[in-house]
Amino acid sequence: MTKETAIKLFEQKQVRTHWDEELEKWYFSIVDVIGVLTESIDQQAYWRKLKQRLKEEGNETVTNCHGLKMPAADGKMRFTDVADTEQLLRLIQSIPSKKAEPFKLWLARVGSERIDEIEDPEKGIDRLMETYLRKGYSKEWINQRLKSIEVRKELTDEWENRGIQKGQEYAILTDEITKAWSGFTTKQYKAFKYLKKENLRDNMTNLELVLNMLAEASTTEISKEKTPKTFEGSRKIAKQGGTIAGNTRREIEEKSGKKVVTKQNAKQLGQKRNKEID
């Protein structure tokens, strides 16, 4: 079972969902998922008993779940307990059902693969390449994508050396770089390509990837030379690195007469490649 197959359940119509634009997370109605995975005639009662048992076991997932208003059977908006993808997969592990078993097996295998990758990073690279090939990407694009991961790692290593905090500070600096070269913040860029949870770089063209790499590599080199001591210093350098790639983008657009940043996403790129093969 692949990740795509595993979460196919969440796309079924009987499972109510909510996309949080700010947090960039999907939320799923827990009782609806229980209804899909169990034969219980009263999903609310099943969830109450499951929630009570998990709380007694000290399960923090239940505590972190919250309520959202979603359309009920009578058409009215009513509060229902929801969970994000990670929380929901954890809850599924606690549901004793034959229908839930494939998900549990998939989670166990993913965990095992992740441990293998930590012990031997080369396995992770091989597995990533196989995943991209299955999705229909060309080997040329995959090589670019793998290189972009290496460039990104060098940048985050440099940020770590400068005392930049992972999470929000990384996101702010990434936004500065992205906006300086593409004209979009990361969120705006994803919206432009009609993306939600999908990885932005996985939906870039070869040229977009190259310019993004140039922006990040430039930022890394400038940071190594200037050794900024503050977050604002790193922020200024992020703009400088992104601007180098931004100037290159504008020059390419001027000479080619075409926009570099496009609405093309992975699905469209895959369709285009398939037509070329046919």
C-alpha cells in the first residue's frame, strides 16, 4: 500500500473534510472515518468509548483533537471532533477492525523504511528516485530534484550554524528567498499552481528548480562569507541570494519572451511527458 492508496479513504464522500488555509492542513471528521472502518451503527458512541479508553491510556492524540463546524445529516452546521492526517493515522492504529488492518500494516512498513533510511541514507535516495519514476517524472527532472535537495540541505546546515531556529524562522527566510527570485511567497507560489498539501518543488519545471537552486546556493555562499550574527542579518542575505536568481529569471524572460514561473504542476507535467512518449 502506498501513501496515496492509504489516504484514499479520506477522499471518500462520506468522510467530511476541511482544508485550513493558514496551517496548510487537512482535517477529517473522526466519526466519519470510524463509520468507514468499523461496522458500528452508532459512530458517536464508538468514538466516545474509544476516546475514553485512549485518555485512560494517556494518549495525547485524543487531547489534541478539537472540534470544527461541519455540515450534518440535517444540513445544519454542527461541531464534530476532527483530526489532522497525523492524528488520524494514530487513531486508526487503535481501531480493532479488519478494514483498519491495511493502514496499520502500511504504517508499520513506513516506520521500518524510515529507520532503514536513518541507518543508510542511500536507501532513502534510492526509494525517493523509485517514487518519482512511478509518478512519471523523467530521469533528467529527478536528477535536478535530487540535486535541489542537496542544495537545500547545505543551506539549512548553514542556517543552523548561524543559530536560526527550525520551523517559523526557516519558513520566513525561505519566503524571503522565494519572493526575491519568483515574485511570490511560498504560499502564494503554491496557490498560483493550485497546490495545497503538495510539495512546491515537486511541482516545479526544470527551469524553476534551477533558479530556486541558484537562489538557495547563492544565499548559502553569501552567508558563509558574511557570517551574520542575527536573524535579521540572515534575512537580509536571504533577499540578496534570492535577488541574484530573480535577476537571472528576468533576463531569461526578456530574451525568451516567456514567463519562467508557470501554473504547471506535477500532474500537468506528467500528462505532457506522456503525450510526448505517445
